[in-house]
Amino acid sequence: MTKIENELKSRENDQRRALLPLLEADDIHLRLKAAIALLAVAPEQARKVLMNIRDYSLLPYSMDASLMLTSLDNGFYVPD
């Protein structure tokens, strides 16, 4: 996933938006990874998905989403 994200980011006009359809994937892990990858280019949509995953309470995904949201809110993680 990191290689794909970096490749899309390096393309003209940062093509990470191509990952937007993955925010609606059935696979919760895929949704989580896509939301994190999209925080820099689609922060509102990505945050909404992270909040939904957090509230779904399916470990470990809900914990990962919660930690990411906390890190964003506290400024420990700044998307690039």
C-alpha cells in the first residue's frame, strides 16, 4: 500500500484521489488504509471514514482509527 501511495503521490497533480473509491470498500482494513492514505488530499472524507471505523468497534481496526484521529487532533501526525 505504501508503494502505491508513494507512486500516486509522485505523479503530476498528486493522484492519490484515485484511492477515493476504496473508502467505500467492504473490507474494513482496506477502508482504513485508504482513509489514512487520503488524509492529505481528501481530509474531510478520510476523517469521516476513520470516525466510522472507530465507532464500529471492531478491533484492531477501531483502535487504529481512534489512534490516528487522536494523533491528527493533537498534531502528532501531519499528513503530507
